[in-house]
Amino acid sequence: MLTLTDQATDVVKTITAQTTEGEAAGLRISQQETDPNALGLTPVESPQPGDQVLEADGARLFLDPTAAIALDNEVLDAQVDEAGTVQFGIGPKD
């Protein structure tokens, strides 16, 4: 199952709070329609049927079935640069 670093947890909570409303909101990781080999991240109000729901210290992630399989045993990290731009990265668990 995907895990989050502390930095990723903070960034997910911040993005969700700034772009969605409601307690069921989170970020959804899903296969991109334009590129089946790519995953995208989108703020949403609630998970879709079939999504795997991950919660970590108040951060909520929803993974579509393709993302759940692709990200099994991975770690999600996030970096924020001086301009406030967020970049997510995925790597293997240690």
C-alpha cells in the first residue's frame, strides 16, 4: 500500500483545504485519459466507487484501481520550491 512522507502529508492537507470543501475531500490519483501510462493528481470532494482510500494524519488520498496497483509498496513525497510550486515524487519503500 502507498505511504506518505511527512512532507507529502502536509502538502496533501494544504492542497485539499485550499481547493475543496467538505470532510470527505482529498486528492485523487488516477490513470490519465490522454496517456494510459501516466498518473494524475486531482483535488476532489469525495472518492469514486472502487477507489482505495488512504488517510494519514488528516491527509486523504483516493487511488483508482490502476493507481492502487501501480503504487503498491511505494512512498509519495512532495517538495515545495521557493515560489510555492509543488512537485510530487514516488519512490520505493526502504
